[in-house]
Amino acid sequence: MDRIVVYATVERNEFCLSEVRRVLTTEQVKNSLARLAYIIRREENRYTYCVPLFREMLMGLGGEELEELLAHEFQSSHTALNSNTSK
């Protein structure tokens, strides 16, 4: 889930919780943002990347490759959820 949050937001200079909730549940987003606190900083109700080099590295991949990474993470998480529910 953490990678989904990163790939979905890295192209923005800043973002808010509601923008990320479009792709994940509120609880998933909050848990991911708590784990990612070392690279994503919260200021009131906005989030920004506090490690510019990390963001620049991902931005260097380009939008198309970021979209592919995001799609892959969604597919992987969906597959993992399905395999857990079928047990």
C-alpha cells in the first residue's frame, strides 16, 4: 500500500488525504502515511515530500513508467487480497 501512495502522489508538489482516498480506504492511507513519515511530512491538512532527492528520483522515471508501477502495485495488492480471502 505504501508504494501505491507514493506512486499516486509523487507527481504532485503537495497533496491532501482526500486525494489519496480516491485509490485507497482512509485507514489504508493513514497507515501508509504513518509508515512513510520519514519521506512525507504532514503540515496541517496537506502532505509534502520532505526528501526532495527521493521525489526527484521517481519523477525521473517519467509519468508513463510511474503509471505502470502504480498499475502493477494495484494488481499485486488485488491478487494478494484474493488469495487471502480464498484460504
